[in-house]
Amino acid sequence: MRGDRAGDHAQAADILEEKHLLKDAVDEQSRAAAILSALAAQDPDNATTRSFLGQAYGGLGVLQEKSGNLGDAEQSFLGAAQAHERVLGTDPKNAFARVNLANDYRHLGTLQVRQGRLAPGMASLNKALAVIEPLASGDPNNSDLRTSFADIYSGLGSASEALARSERDARQHHSELQRACDWYRRSAAVWLDLSSRHLLDASQRDRPEKAGKAQAACQAELAHWG
């Protein structure tokens, strides 16, 4: 089946990424996305295929960004968001699609901020937060959900910090920097909570420390500016 072939290509991309063969990983993930795009075109109302397509585009965007192909990465994140928007449009209670869509906009926003496009980046990150906020009272033990919140908060912190540094007006600079510190604080709180309940996997165990350092650095800069 073509869906199985897409899965094989995506799995191959994961293996190649682990070997730091990013160009080859991008090629494999592109094949997975192409297969799923064709399947979605044949059966537009198939939510499962559309969800897999969104995940394939999202994974492709991450690989392209790591490879330095920022323009291609942006298009992939937009494709991922479009696919997950369609799933969520037909099933608004689909929490999995909601989290994936929020992460699509987070990836898009952090990429835009990285490019110095602060206004669209902040808009994308705010959209990510708006998408995921209905799940705020969800299962506190759902680490995937909670880490998505933490990453969005961190992204908003970085965007606000970049906006602060672009401001010439002292009052606006201070206001944006305060906002950045608050986002970093919220991100750190989520990571510390997950750590205290032993809900982090091996790849995430340094995240509480990193989040705490980001918050501390922001607070130090805020204190410097008084």
C-alpha cells in the first residue's frame, strides 16, 4: 500500500537524521510527503490520511530548517498547518490534531523570528497559543501536550525579547522585555513541573535547566535596564 511506503520513507528519514545525513533525510521525508499528498488528493475527506500528511510536512519542515533551507521549511510548515486545519475543521474535538496544528504554527513562528520577521513571527506564535489554549485544562500527565505549551511559551519569550531589542523607545523596550521574562517564566514552570513528576524522557532532561537559564538571563537584562 502507498501509505505503508510513505511510512517506510519517513522511518528512513528518521534513521538518516540520527546519522546526521540531513540531505538524504530531507529527500526521504519529501517522498513520504509526496505519497501522502497524492493519497489525500484522491480521498480529500479522509482525516487519517490528512493527519499523516500534516505530520509528514511538519517533519519535513524541521529537517529543512536544520539543513538551512529556511524558505522550503516555511512552505512545509504552512502545508502542515493547512492539513491539520482541515482535520480540525471537520473534527473540532480532535485534540491530537489541535496539538499538531499548534506545533505547526510554533515552528513557523520561531522560523520567522529567526529570520528577523518579528511581526509575522509573533502572529504565528500567538496563533499557536490560541489553537492549543482550549486544552489548557487537559490531562496534566500528558507530557506531549505540556511540552507543547512550554515550547510555545518559550517561542513567545524569544519573540518578545527580539522585539524589545528592536525598540528604540525605552518604555516600549522595558514593556516587551517584561513580557519576554513572563513567557520564559511560564515555560520554565512547565518544565520544572514535568521534571518533578518524572514525565521527561532522556532527550528532555536538560530542558528545565535551559528554560531556567533563559528566564534568569532575561531577568538580569530587565534589572540592568531598571
